[in-house]
Amino acid sequence: MTTDPISIAAAMDAERDPGSDTPSAADGERRTLPPVLSKAPPVAMVIFGASGDLTARKILPALARLADRGVLDDGFTVIGVARTEWSDDEFRAHVTESTPDGGPKWRALTGRFKYVTGEYDHPDTFDQLRSHLDEADRIDGTDGNRLYYLATIPSVFGLVAQALAKHGCTGPGAGGNFARVVVEKPFGRDLDSALALNDEMHRAFDESQIYRIDHYMGKETVQNVLALRFANAIFEPIWNRRYVEQVQVTVAESLGVEHRGGFYETAGALRDIVQNHVMQVLALTLMESPTSTEADRVRDEKVKLLQAIDIPTPDEAVDKSVRGQYLAGTVDGVDVPGYRAEDDVAPDSQTETYLALRLRVENWRWAGVPIYVRTGKRLPARVTEVALTFRQVPFLLFDHRSSRDLRPNTLILRIQPDEGISLEFGAKVPGEKFHIRSVAMDFSYDEAFAGADAADGYERLIHDAMVGDATLFIRSDEVEQAWRIVDPYLTAWSEPGGGLHFYPAGTWGPHMADLLVERSGDEWRNPVVDLELSGGRQTHLEQ
Ligand code: NDP
Ligand code: BG6
């Protein structure tokens, strides 16, 4: 695994044609690639919910990769906590099973991992945890630093925080520098419960110790929105209502609810995707420039942007949203069941698996620009993107026939898959006639940074929590404001008239969602077809 600039360059050099001594154009860029992640301090990481799905599928594999990159300190250990009755050895076996790709550095650490079986409302659980933490400091060299990870069911987050406080675990141990707590999503079910949870968390921890995670913020391409906007002079002058006609955010998934029907029934697309992932992406895309990259300066600007998003009345919320649920259909040639036939889903479920919204941002930069958001499961492709469509030229020189294939300039931030940025613009088709059509100028992460071995979202975020960088985590006022924005939709949909529209799996959502944008003379982009039509690179969108 290559982790420093020199070894990355060396690995790339090794891949180059040995017969060629001509430096490639990208060589300068490659030699200066920074280390992927810095070394983390010693720390005991306590995972509540250690027997769960997230721990097995995301947290442990991320830790294994961090270990094998050489990022974890020798004084690192994990203490798992859950109700499942496991011995230390059984937990270690679970760790090994969950990280089949773990290398020698990871395996060298896992032998010391400990496990506590217990209920979160029982003092024995925390007494045992406390003694394991003390032992880790003495024997494993964790130096009194603690990182708690709440990866359990959200209804016990507050309970765990209170119990940690009661047992004197919310500060660092002897000689330690920090105790921090990472809190999984969802943070609350609505504004009231989020306020109550913040209150409970703050009674146990200082806000500076709380790291509310949103894995979208760990995605390189989401962070690249900051680089695109604030490291380049050419975009800022046109990044506003004078030039941008509309913004569309799409978070489309081809998968259904998989094995998470029980959870999804309590959530729906608004709580699962819009309140967190979409609001974060929107905030980064539309906020003003922070005065520095310091965590609170970035988060201040995100909060200000969220505060500018209009909060509809329940009636307006019905008018500006379309919620849908997938029926049986075909995705990528495979027949799939409807949502109501999924495991742990009620046969008359009213939960939305699709949502389209029309938002407004009421500030000088964005007033009057429609912000369309849509997300859904069982759509034709997995694609997350932000598309800024620019206004038409004031006068088009070319007649309608020669410019009928010309579409407005659009800048597409492709978050996943096929990560990159495309700019669609008009070009003359070769030939005698003046025929104009849209083409795409394309930046691909894979091609530009081949071999860079970027950390995945969880890796990056767990690392940042270890080193104490809260920039990519959600502050209490952010999470509350995001709930203020979405709460009226929840209220509106619980009233008669807040209906559900159905769509066959494998389509782009209910017809009503098309009408939502057509009312304003707009239409949804088709992220797959539009890029191909524009002559852009062939897409590799996962179906
Ligand atoms: P699981 O359903 O797998 O449960 C996690 C843990 O909760 C289990 O280890 C279980 O352990 C414990 N648990 C279950 N019921 C209770 C209870 N009544 N009291 C105390 N503990 C209980 O959940 P996930 O791992 O999927 O999710 C964990 C967290 O991560 C949630 O907040 C979820 O929203 C979030 N998340 C999950 C994602 C995923 O892909 N799985 C993605 C994004 C966020 P035991 O029974 O042994 O105590
Ligand atoms: C999670 C949601 O937060 O994000 C899931 O709970 C969803 O329902 C997932 O599938 C999507 O994440 P990604 O990284 O695959 O876009």
C-alpha cells in the first residue's frame, strides 16, 4: 500500500512503459501527490453496536484499511460493546470475518481487541468498559485517548452518552488528550427529537467533542466541490442567479431497500437521504466562501446557506413536493418486487422511496433560481450529481434548425459513480453547414489521479475524528436547521392530500415529479442519456 508522495510516484513510474524515457504531462502533478492520510494518534476506539451491520460492513473494513496504510498508531485498539453475548475471542473472529482483506498490520492489532456484552441501561456494562479502557492505556499504549462510535440503534444514542457521563468516561483517561464521540445518522426523526438529542448529548459532551457523521461528506467528490469553487477563478463570477438558471441535485439508486426494510419503514427518502446527504451537498454547492478551511468557518457558511433555504408552510410543502413508492418492475433486465413486497415492509406502507422537491434559496446570490432535488430507490441507475444549468445566450445567432441539438450550458458535478466534472457547451458539427450541438468537456477523477488510492468515506471520516478535524462533520446548528427545512414536509404528508404516487421500479419516478418541474417550464435531466447525447465520454453508470 503506498501512502507517501515518493512511493506513490514510484509505483506510478513502475507502471509506465519501461521503454519510454519521455516524462508524461502528468508527472509533475503525480510527484507532488500528498500522503493520502496523516498518522493518527494512539487511541482506544469503543464501538457501541459492535455486532451490527454498519460495524461489519463499513467501520471494521475502514479500520483495516487505515491500519494497512500505516495510519493507525501502534497504540490503537478497539473495544466492542453490544448485547449479543460474545467473548473477546468471538468478537475477534467476527472482526476477522468482516475484514477478509485485512493485511498483516491490521491482523497484528486485532488480537488485542476486547468485547463487552451488556445493556446500555446497566451499570455493569460501563464498569467493564471503564476497566478495559484503563487496561488499554496501561498495556496497549492508548495513552488515555478515547473515540466512542455510536453505531447502534439511534433511540439509544442519548442513553449511551448519559451512561458514559455517569461513569466518568466523557473525558480523556490519565495522560490523554481527547475523548470524542462519533454519532451515526439519523440524528433525530424530526426537529423536536433532534433538539432533544442535542440537549442530551450536550449534557454529556461539549459540542467540540461531538462528531456527527454523514458519509457523503467523506466522499472525495463532495469535498471537491470546495476545490472547484474556491481554488478556481473562473467559476465564482458566474456562480449566481445572473448566470445560473436552475440547479438540480439527483441522488438515484438502482437498489431497493435490500435487508433494511424495517429501518426504512421508519425513515423514508426524506429522512434517509434529503435531511442529511442532500442538504450537505447543497450547502457546499451554494454557500458563500468561508474565510478559511478551519472547521467552524466552513460550517458557519453551511449553516448560513441552510438558513437561507425557504421553510414552506405545510400547504406549500404539498405543492412543492412529490413523494413516490416503487412498484414491481425491471431494473437492468432483472425483475424486482415492489416496495410493499419487501421483507419487513407493511403491505399498505405509506413510506416514500422517491422524493422530488422544489426548493428556494432566499439570498442575494440565489433568489429566484429553482433548486430541484430528487432521490429514489429502484431508479434506472445509481448516480449522484449536481447539475447547474446556465442561462441561454441573450440572442442566438443561429437559426432554430441549425441549433436544435443545442442545450443550455450545464456544469455537472458527478459525485458517483464515474466521479468527475463535465461542462456541456455548444460546438459546431464538422461540415459545410453551421450545425451546432452540445458536447461535453470532461474531467475524470480516475484518469487524472490514477493510482492515487483515495480513502473511502468511512476511512476518511474515522481518520478525521481520530486526528480531531471536525470540518467534514455536522455541527448541532446545522443538523437542527436541516430538520427545520424538512419538518413541514413531514407534517404536510401526514395530512389528507399529502399523497403517495407510484412508479414502476426501473423508471425515473412518478409522472407527477415531471409535472413539478414542467410547471416552471423546466425538465429533469436524464443523467445517463444527457451525457451520452452531448457526445461526452461513454458513461459507466452502474445499473
Ligand atoms: P443494526 O440493525 O445492524 O443494529 C446495530 C446494533 O444495534 C446491533 O449491534 C444490535 O446489537 C444493537 N441493537 C439493536 N436493537 C437494540 C436495542 N433495542 N437496544 C440496544 N441495542 C440494540 O443497525 P446498523 O448497524 O445498520 O446501523 C447502526 C447505525 O448506523 C444506525 O444509526 C443506522 O442508522 C446507521 N447507519 C447504518 C448504515 C448501514 O448501512 N447499515 C448506513 C448509514 C447509517 P445487539 O443486539 O447485539 O445489542
Ligand atoms: C445511507 C442510506 O445513508 O446512504 C441508504 O441510509 C443509502 O439508504 C445510502 O442507500 C447511499 O449511500 P451511497 O454512498 O451508496 O450513495
